[in-house]
Amino acid sequence: MGTEITADSSDGITVQILINLVELSVDAAFKRMMLLAKSMLDDALIAIKEGNGELAKEVINSDDDVDRFGFYITRQLAIGIENEYMLKEMGFDNPRDCLGYRVVVKNVERLGDHAVRLSKDVLDYKTPIQGKNFDRIQEMSSYAISVMDDACLALFKKDYDQAEKSIENANNIQKYEKRILDNLKTSKDEEEIFRIRKIVENVKRVAEYASDIGEIVLNMNIEKILKKPEM
């Protein structure tokens, strides 16, 4: 038996006592992990806009929580691979799906890692990035997160078509990247150019991870598509 923080807000936290491994399901733990990682990315961008070092430090500290959920999920998946009963209780059809899910979890851990890198930019430079440059970075990040959400929804729904759409949409992140980088051509602030290029690269990775998740969902559900009777 143990405890895990399964939800938090400005009003308080929810602590769940775990009697056995399936009380906090893999999906529930993953959703919480994803929510934390997305919140980290949002806060990292706010810290960049405000030059807020304290908020940046909070983001960096939050990465431990994301990793803790990742470890919890990985531990459950390892048990599922070895125990067919537990595998079914977790909602998986076969051990291979557990392995695919583990890669998905790793991609969300990396989302948290990139939020940490963005936060370290604030601590390194201490000056905010604002105006149109920041607004466009914010738009790019919002789009990347929306694609990540769609890919994760495809995972939960076991939706092959939505996974395919997520992969296609992830490629559109290059348009956002190009718009930002083209705008930098008129800038003479070498330090800000360097920072924005790094920030854009980190945000771009989020969409790439969403595409990776989409690919995994395709692989996990390809047999269902092949078995569909032709109309």
C-alpha cells in the first residue's frame, strides 16, 4: 500500500491511497502525467514572457513529479507484461501494447524535459521575451500541444484514423517555425535571436513527439484495421 498525489489545484491536492496496483490505472496516471507536463510548458513560456525566475524554478522542480508518474506507469507495465491477468485489468490486449505505451510515456517525459530547458533560458538570461516574437512562440506552442492532445486521445480511443491525422498535423509545425525564423531576419539583437531559435527548437520537438505517439498508436492498432471486413 502507498500514496500518490493524483490531482492538484490552487485550492488543494488530492492524495489517493493505493491498496493495489490497479487502483490508480495506467490511463489515469498517464493523463495526470500529461497534464503536469503541459502545465510545465505553459508556465515555462509565462516565465519567459515575464522574465520570472521563481516560476522557472517551480517548473524545473515539477519535472520530478512527471518522472515519478513515468516510473509508476513503467512499473505497472512491467508487471502487465509478466502477468496476463494484470495485463487485461490494465486494458491491454497483449504485451506488445505495453511496450508501445512505455514509449509514449517516454515521449511525455521528454515534453517535461523541454519545459525545463525553456525555464533554464529564463535563469540564464533573466530578461523577458515579449511582443510579436513571444506571441508567435505562444501560438506555435499552443498548436504543438493541441497535436499532442489529439495523439494521446487517439491512444485512449485506439483510433487509427485520428492517429494518422495527428501525424499529418504535426508536420504543420514547420509553418509556425518558418514564420518565427523569417521574422528574426530583420532583428539586430543577436542574443534574442539565439534565444528564440533555441526556444522554437524546443517547442518544435513537442509536435515531433506527438507524431511519434501517433506512429505508436498506428502500430498498436494496425491489426484491427487489417481485420476490418471490406464493405
